[in-house]
Amino acid sequence: MTSKPVATEAGAGAQAAVRRERAVRAAVEQGLIGADQPVVGLLDVAGIRAAAAELWAAFDEIVAPGTPVLHAFAVKAASLVPVLRLLADEGIGCEVASPGELALARAAGVRAEHIVLDAPAKTTAELREAIELGIAVNADNPQELARLDALVRPRNGPGAALPPGPLGLRVNPQVGGGSIGALSTATATSKFGVALLDPGAREWVVNAFTKRPWLTRLHAHVGSQGCPLELMAAGVRAAYELAEEINRAVGRQQIDTLDIGGGLPVNFGSDEITPGYRDYARLLLDTVPGLFDGRYGLVTEFGRSLLAKSGTVLARVEYAKSAGGRPIAITHAGAQLATRTVFAPESWPLRVTAYDWEGVAKPTGPDGPVAQDVAGPCCFAGDLVAVDRPLPELKAGDLVALLDTGAYYFSNHFAYNSLPRPGIYGFSVTGGGSGSRKGQVRFAPVRSPQSLDEIVAESGGEHMGALSGL
């Protein structure tokens, strides 16, 4: 892959906020949201492109010239074919963790050599398909490596070629967890990879590579949101040191590529983009300088950080009421979209902004903001995306925006109450200058709103009488 130029204009977060304001107004004017379509997802195409360019630039600055680098997007963060295609156009491949995600990457036209399969529970059929397609595979554990043995060895008889795609092993450096336990993948008891500090594990890993000349990659992924950069860098250093040990043991550079995972945390508190890819890349250079001297190819697997800041969920306030003296805005965006926020609000707080029915930002009244709850449409009491949040007073017909929702919120739908998946639209803004609130907003469909017929179909509608006949 080749790197893309990165924009150097200052204030990327502020410019993105201006584009978002324009897009909200245009979504109302163009009928993407209203009484009949009360919730919609908006994706800032310029923001996504800028994030991809920033990623490329950050690592281009530190890797030796000619070093093979693959930045693979973690598809679980936004499993939407047009998004994968857009990222592919920016030189970003795909990291997939299921047959469905692989199918999406292929549907987006991502080339096999730009796909990495990391699923923790791969079947033999999935492994065989990946090998036949030439997709990179990281085995998760000794049993999976034994399955690869059975698939690879028949290919490697006298005169036979090595597998068409690179094969590696995932290890858990067990360097610890971050503030969100469920997203910390390098704890002592994490389910992912071979636990390096367990008795005999490191020796087993070295021996496993010694016996398998076709095993050429080492993979480690420390965590995601809530993990400090220093912890992530410590995990990368542990993987690098293990790769050096293995290569010394076999007497040649058998491991030629290190897959360092992704997991850059996102700032959900403001429009500021922090930490940045350059912050992480420079820390890696200080912590593991040998990784970037040209001897090792590099794979990254960033997800949330590429998409989160470019997404907005826009929802109509259907009713405004009160209970116990607290105002409550009943909206159409709740646990079905903001699942993590509703069930783990301390870990996943979201910013909420208010607009009137025309999509114009609501000013705070003369008495200041009003503390109120912002509730979703799900039929359980805890379906709240914000509690006692100071906002301009919301009224029926107003709009609320859930910010920084470009990753996980759009494509990881929770089908509670059989609520339909909303339509998602990418947008671009042209004209008006970088700080102007004028300009043309163009939308393109990413995913059509789910119809009621589609809900019935995926809920077994064609088998309506099946149980009655038993």
C-alpha cells in the first residue's frame, strides 16, 4: 500500500463540528429525518478520509523507507460495505473476525492481501477458505495451530509452494488492563492468544515457530478504549522481543512481520481529536525503536479511532414530559443504537446536542440549561442515553444528536422491541469556506432504513406455521 497525503490545516475538530452543523440542517431540509423517519445516522466522509490520511502519515514518519505496512480497519467497528470501500480507497485494508465480516470486506472489493483474519473461534472451513484466498491468518491458540498444520502440510510436500497467504500466531503479553475491563485484551486471563507469562508458554511458542518455517508473523493486541498508550506500547515491545528471540532460535529472520493490533482510545468529551496517531507512533518509536528499522513489516488494526469522530446519530424528540420534577425527552435513539452507553454509561458517556425542528442549534434559555433525561424508545426504564444532563430545554419535534458515534453505534444494532435499523448516509460539504456555515451538503446512502417487512422476514416470517405443525 502507498501512503496518502495528510491535511495539515489546524483545527480539524472545529472544522468537523462546522460540517456536522451543516449536515444536520441539510438532513432536515432534504427529508432524511422527520416524522416518518425519526432517527438517522450521518457520516462525515471528509472526516473519515482525514483520519485515514493522519494514520498513514504518522507511521510513514517513523518506519524505514521501503518497509511493508498494512493498516487494516477493524471491521467490527463499522461493518458497512460503503465504509469499507471508502477506507480501501484511502489505502486501508480490513481486519475481520467472522465469516460475515470477511464477506463484507470481499463485497467492498478489498483485495485478499489486504485482509487479516483474527477471529478467536475459527472453524476448519473458515481457515481453509482463508488459506485458499491468500488471506493472512493469525492463529489464536495451540489447537488452532494444529488445524493449520493439517491444512498446510499437504500443500508443502516435495516441490510444493508455501501457503498463498501469510500465517501467524497471536500472543497475549499479559501486560495488564485498562479502565474498561471488557475491552482489555492483555490481562492475565484474557481469552485471546497464547498467554506468554503462563508456565512453559513462551518456550512452547518458540518451539512452535521452530517447527513451522511457514509461520512468519507474530500478533499482539493489548486493548481498546480505556487503555493508556503506554500499556499498548508495552505490549508491542513484548511481542517485538519475542520475535527477536524466535528469530535467534531458528537462526534466520523467520518472523518477518509484526501485527501490533489497534485500539487507539477516542476522546468522547469534546471535538478535539486526542490522542492522535502521531502521539502513539512516536511513543512506539521511543519504546520499541528496533521495530521500525526495516527488518519487520508492520500491520495495524485500528477501528474506533478511524470512524468515531465522524459519526452523528440524529433523532427526533417524540414527546417531552416530566416525572418526579425531572424533564424527560423521549427520543428514537436509545439502547438499540447506543447499547454500550445505556448499559455502561460510566465507560461510554456520549455528548448530546440539541436542535430545533429545522435543524438549527437550540440556544440556552435565559435561565440557563435545563437538567433533563434523554431517553430512547426501548420498553425498559433504563433506556437512557443521558441522565440529568444540562441542555437547552427539549420539546416535542426538536432533534437531539448523539456525537462521536461513527464506530460501533451504527452497525452493532441491538434489536430490542424489533426496532428497525435506521438509515445511514454519508455526507460531504462543498463551498462556503472552512469556517462558514453556508455551502452545499450532498448525501449518499450507506444503508437504507430497515423496513417492517425485513424485520418480519429475519424473525422467521416464512416459517410462521412451523411450530404449530409439531
